[in-house]
Amino acid sequence: MQKEILLITNYFPPEKGAAANRMHSIVEGLGKANYSVRVVCPLPNYPNGKIFEGYRGRVSISENTFFGKISRLWVWPSNSANKFVRLLSMLSFSLSLVFFFIFNKTPKKIFIQYSPVFVGFTAVVLGRLFSNLPAGKAGKIILNVSDLWPLAGLEMGILKKGWYYALLLKMERFCYRNSDLIIGQSEEILQHTSNFEKEKPSFLYRNIPNFDAPTLKEKPTSKEIKIVYAGLLGMAQGILEICKRISFPENVSLHLYGAGPEAEKLRGLQKQNIFFYGELDRDSLHKALQEYDIAFIPLINRIYGSVPSKIFEFTRLGLPVLYFAGGEGGQIIKTESLGWVVPVNDFSALQGFIDTLSEKELEQFPKQTVQKKAIAAFNFDRQFEAFITSIEAV
């Protein structure tokens, strides 16, 4: 007999990014574990803030898959830097969730992606209110905490302490208190949530990708060292500021892939040995990445709880990492010997590393060795088996 689970997320393919990839691998794994999954998400719009071609002009769309059904609901999309406009966009999906819960039955288990805060909060409230189970048998809420909003917003300078921040804190605490299991993408996240819910069951679920590791090619004879960044081009990553402040010598180049608020400025940036290519689908990107020597993973400020998923994805492709983000991710790089760690926001140290980068430096972390270590350390199947056990225990 199939077990049912409802999964609510603000991000889902065909959208790209860590959250969408994680949710997709989770629902595929649940489907293979004999779960019937109902995914509820907005019409795809991230990160450009525009509804994707093929979904425009629709209030909602339902799609059938091998793991169950995807219900894509109306959203007023935006990637505006204006906090009020972004809030309205999140509230629009929250409103769609209200109508969904009114007109649909709720299974025993509800998996909720948190954040955004308002979407997570709305889903938790509705999950409690609309449990269609017999009296005394309330549904179980599994809360996936991928970043620590509103704390992360405060650290990035997006939020300031005040009434709005205090409101978000109350919503955050409500979500933790009313969940039955907390899933976190980092040890720091689970430590943070345990400060408020000491007895709450929790599970560490890293953003380990689920794809076949490619056979690596021999590096062509070349004195040029190619560094690549691939991902969201937003404020938190700080790629535009890095490109403005860092210069690249003749033997080192930086290659940029992705989309986001800074994309157009980066496209127009003219600076020696910096190249911008725009966005690629995941399979094409994986093929392109194999031509590079080092994967660059930056954050403009150290964000407590953040462990970039690119660590697990890029090292599986055999790319040693230049890590410029601080926190738990840097410790993973050091512990597993997967690349170089430069102190976050230390532009002088980053410039010094790039100025002295050479073929001899690359020999510290051969691609084949990096890939073997990543495959051994980050095993999707092993993690997912433990994950299934944890959600079945609630």
C-alpha cells in the first residue's frame, strides 16, 4: 500500500538552484520508496521573477508524474530588490495555498520547505488547521529548514531589527514549535533550532546531488588556469563586487554562468580575463564545467547556517573548490581536503591567492582525487535511506 505525503515548496523544477534540485531529488526518492507525493509549488518563475514560457496565462496547472502529482499554483512573481514588492509576491503564493487547502484533502504527513518565512508559516498554519484525520490523530509536519530567516537577512543587511524583524522571529518560532520533525541542511541550522526546541527530533540532510559522476578528461596542455562560478547572481554571492575589486593576471581567468539580479551588470562588465556566458540547463552546465580547473564558491558575508550546495555538486564533477564564504562549508572543504579556503570578505587574501595561483598549486588537489573523495564522503543513497527512516518515525 502506498503512503501519502504532501510536499509544499516555493521552488521546484523547471526552476534551477539548490532548493529546486533538493526538492526534486527528495520527491523522486520518495516515489521510489513507495510514497505517493503531491507537490504544491508556484508557477515557475525563479530566479528571473517572470513566469516561464509555457506556464503563462494560467491560474494553476496540474501535472502527473511517476511519484504522484504536481500542483502549480498562481503567484505574482517578482525578483525586485524592494522588500515590500518581494513580500507581496510571497503573500500571493500564500493566498493560493489557502485555496488549495480548502479544496483538497490533506494526508497524514506534510513536508514543508522553510523559507521563505511567510510561505513556510502559512503552510504550517494550514497544515494544522486542515488536517483531515480523525479526532486525536493530528497530521505530522516535517519542516525543512534550508536557511535561518530572518537571521540570514539581518546578517546580509537586507533586514534591520524592528517590528518587522520581531514579527518574522515570532513566525519562525511558531514553525519550529508546530513541527514534528525538523530537517536541516547544516549542523548550524540544527543547533539554532535546538536552542528553541530542545526535545524536537531533527535530521541533517545535506544538499548532496543525485547524478552519475562523469568520467574525467585529461587536462589539456595550457598555462591558463580557469576558475568558474556557476549559480545565482545575487546580493548574497557578491559576484559583481568581487569582479570589480579583484584583478586577474594573464594566466588566470574567471568564467561566470548563471542568472539573477546582477546578471545584466555582469554582462556589461569589461575587465581583463572575466567572461560571462549567461544561464545553462543543468546537464549542459555539467558538461561545460568539466573544462575548468577550479570552482569558485563565494558569499559576500558569512551567513550562519549556510552551507552552499555547490560544494557537493562541483566536487562530484571533480572540481577543487576555492571557498570564499566562511562558516561550516569552509570546515567541510578543509576536513575532506577538497580545495582552498580564503577568509570570507578578505579581498586582500583573495587577490593574493589569485596572483600566486599556478599549475603547481593545482597539483595539491587533482581532479580525480577530489572526485573520489566527494563520492566517498557525500553519498546520496546512504543519506536518503536514513532520511526515510526519520520521516517514518514521526
